[in-house]
Amino acid sequence: MDWIQVAAFVFVALGLVGGGYVVAQRPKFWIELVSRLSVALAPIIWAFVSKRMTPKEEAKWRHEQVSGVKPPTTGVTTGTTITQPAATKKDRSKP
């Protein structure tokens, strides 16, 4: 492991231990806080999770599922389109 990985591991471990210590001091407060936050955020999270596709997106999705066409995958961080690797000379020789 690199020194930066060791440092990151140590900081994460210290954070978890510190969080456990704080929760152990007053567990009733933290249980109440988590329950209130979950009640407050549940409708927002549910609205995001249960969001339907527009009819146009759904029709496109169904067409792709039936025809077996796979849509291009988009890169997570760059937003660029990931394409299939280029064909080799061996693959190009086949008709």
C-alpha cells in the first residue's frame, strides 16, 4: 500500500471510531435524528426512485429491448461515449 492509502485508511478508521464514540455518548439523540431525517426524506427519495420514463423514452427503450439493439454506454465521469474496440486485421478480412 502507498503512504497515501495508509493515511486515507487511518483517517477513515479514526472517523468511524469517532462517530461510534459520539453515538455511544447519546444514542437516543442519534436514533431520534435518524428517524426524523428518514421520515422527512422518504417522500423525496421515493419520488426519485419511482420516477417513470416519458412515453418517448419508454417507446425507445421497448424498441431497443425487442430488437436487441444495445444503446451506447456513456462514460460516468467524462460524459464521452464508449464505443466497441476497433476490429483487428483478422476480423476485417472476413466478409
